[in-house]
Amino acid sequence: MYIGRFLIVAPDVAAYRVSSRSFPNRQVIERDGALTVAPTDDAPETDNPYISYNCVRRAASGAPDAAVVGNGSHVDPITEKLELGYPARDALAESLLALDYEKDDYDTPRIAGVLEGGPDETASIGIVRKDALLVREVAEPTLVATYEKDAPEAVAFDAETAAEAAREAYDLDFEHAVCAAGVARTDEGFSFAVENGN
């Protein structure tokens, strides 16, 4: 089954996977403290604005410490709102609603998740589609995707570290895996990991 780009948010870990039929020549790289989806060296030139973006960022200057995962440019404003002290639910809802679904040929939804540190250690997931905006706090591993599984749903996901989260998301039995990123809450904040299928 092809479900497009997807993310999984669990209480202590999160993962994001790029699955693509149209633009498979991409990878996740670390850049300026964030994980960024970027074209590989052999990727054809394109002016598509949805090809390269930050997919994982840490919001370190707000209270509490948080990590954001997502499938596009909305990761940055969500992170910025968290740094201003917005609750995760509000940062997700306002940013997803403001940027709305992608105006491409498929009306691709925007998906995002937040792991918050601090005393509450909450986890939240959200999606904006052409017909809905859904934001939920999660207490178990929860998946949302751009196609087919475009409402948050529970999923079996056993990862405990960032590397395990990236690898497990990459290996899930959905078609056209390209690359993945993982994030995990640790005693020192958040750790990130990359899986490019190499």
C-alpha cells in the first residue's frame, strides 16, 4: 500500500518517512541543527517547492524543550511558536491552518508532530487536509500519512531510540521508502537520527 509521506508520534519517540513515487532522489541530511530533506547529488533539477524542507527541528529556547517532525515548510513556524511558549496543540493547529494543505495536483495534506520535554512530556500529532484540521495528544504510537491513512491511528511501533525510530519507520511495509528521520526524548533533551537506506 502506498500512503505517501508519513509520521509516527509515540510518547517518547517520533519518526518521519519520505515515501515517493515522483521524487525518489532525496535524502535526509543534518544542517544547522535540524534534519532536512534534500535532493541527492544525482537528482534532476526541479522548481517544486515541496521537495526540500526541514523535517525535524528542536525548539530549544521556549519552555518546555520540544522537538517537531513534519512533511514540509510548516515545521519551521511550529518550532518558532513553541519557542515563543505556545502549547504544542496551539502551535500545531495555528501553523497547519495558516499554511493549509499543499496546493499541488493531489491536495497533499500537511502532517506534523511534537514531542515536548519538561515536566509534562506530552506528545501530539496533527494533519491539515482539504476537508479537515485534526490535532490530538497521543498516549500510544500514532501514525498519520498524506494518503490513505490521513487521520491519526494507533500503530505498532517499538522503537526506543532515535536510530531505532528512523530505521523502523523506513522498514515499515508501505511502498516506495526513500529516507527517514527519527527523534527521541533523552535525559539530555532530544537526539536525532537519519536513515537513508544505505
